[in-house]
Amino acid sequence: MFSTEFRQKYALTDQGVKNTKKGAFWTVIVNLIVMGGVSILYRMMSCFMETMTEGAPLPGAPSLIALVLLFVFLSFLTHLQQYKATYGLVYNEVRTTRLSLAERLRKLPLGYFGKRDLADLTETLMGDVNRMEHVWSHVLGYLYGSYISTAVIAVGLILCDWRLALVCLWGVPVAFGLLFGSRRITSRSAEQTKKAAVIVSDGIQEALENVREIRATNQEDRYLERLNRKIDEHERIMIRGELGTGLFVNAASVIMRLGAATTILVGANLILSGRIDFMLLFLFLLVIT
């Protein structure tokens, strides 16, 4: 999972790989703790149903309160550890990356900078690293942690009832397939957005470097008009890219939410035919929410 290709793809150091593993680990723990909260709700509802149908006594309030307090404490503790692993450690990685890039640039001969676009270098140091920071902190740990926790929860659901598990989880592979299938389109949009951002940075840098000549020749309006056109073009490309990405992401989200509808339909049919009871369907509805 965390091979050399993975490190190169996301520009991770050895410490960055360790941070990703920690983030994935604590994401799994957080998701399983959430399922623990679901089990508490299921237990409470089960007790109420037994009281209503069989006249069984309700469990004591102290035991339920103790379970809720334990859940809140564990949830806070694990979320805190997840935050430290996915955000706190990442900031050190970003600092190391920027310092290593700056150190590499410092060792390059001056002729290198004469051949390269300084706006492109600036965009790499600031924009690209910012985007990688977002991936390190918001994506990798959560994504791989969700892979593992979803697999664990799916196995648990299949052991409870494979029929409801199938109608509950069918949207997950379809949604992931849609997202992974759209990577080429979203990557192309991201590359176009980056090129437009470099053009804007280049225009700003050009104006700053030639500000005396611009003022001396009374060319402020012309330069500002050109810069505004570049900014507007960057905005159009960014909106188009965000719209395309948003369509795929929201379509995947809708597909996953359809699992709730199919679970209700199939579960109601299984209840009417006497093959499952209401509490099992209630458990699945809790889990998929």
C-alpha cells in the first residue's frame, strides 16, 4: 500500500509515510468508535422494543449514561489523536518540503534561473506545496483509513445478514469506480488550472519588475487590463474545473445514498415475508447513516 511508487507519487519523505500510516490508523479507530456509538443506540432501541412487546424491564439509567459517557470520552480522545496525526504532523512535513526545495534552489547555478520562469518556480514552492499539503492532511490518512474501516464494517454486516449487506453496500464500489474513472478528466482540469495560475503569477511579477517603466510611460491602464484578463481567464478555468470535479463527487455521493433506499425497500420486503425482524433492519439503517 505504501510502496516506493506511493512515496514518489505524493512526494513523501520517510516521515511523511509514517505520518500517513498514523493518520490511516487513527481514522480506522475513529470509524470503529463511531460504530460503537451505533451499537449503543441499537442496544437502547432493542431494550425499548423488548419492553413494548414482551414487558421486559428497562435497563437502569446509570448503565446507559455510563456507556454514553464512555463513548463521548473515547470519541474525543480518538478524534484528538486523529487530528494530530493528519494535521499536526503534516505541517512539519510541509516545512521540511519547502526547506528542502529552497536548499536545492540555493545550490543551483545562477544561469539556471535565467533559463526558467520565476513565476513557475514561485507557483511550485507555494501553490504546488499547498496542494500537496491538502492531500497529505485531508486525503491520504482519511482515504486509506476509510478503505480499512469500510472493509471491517462490511464484513460485520455480511455476518449479520448478507442480503441486507449487499443492498446496503452496492453503492460503495460503484461510487469509487466513478471517482477513479474520472481521474483523467479531473487531472487535466487541475493541470489547466495550474497553468492559468502560473500565467497570473507571471503577469503580477512582470508588473512589479517593470513598475517604474510602466509609470514613466503611463501604461498603468494597459497593464492592469492585461492582468485582469489573465485573472478572469484563471477564474473561468478554475470554475470549470471545480464544476467538473463537483459533478463527479456529488454523483458518487448520490449513488452511495441510494444504498439507504434499497436497504429500506429490500428490508421491508424481508420483514413482510418473515425472514428478518425489524431490529435487524433498524441496525442496518443506523450503520448506513
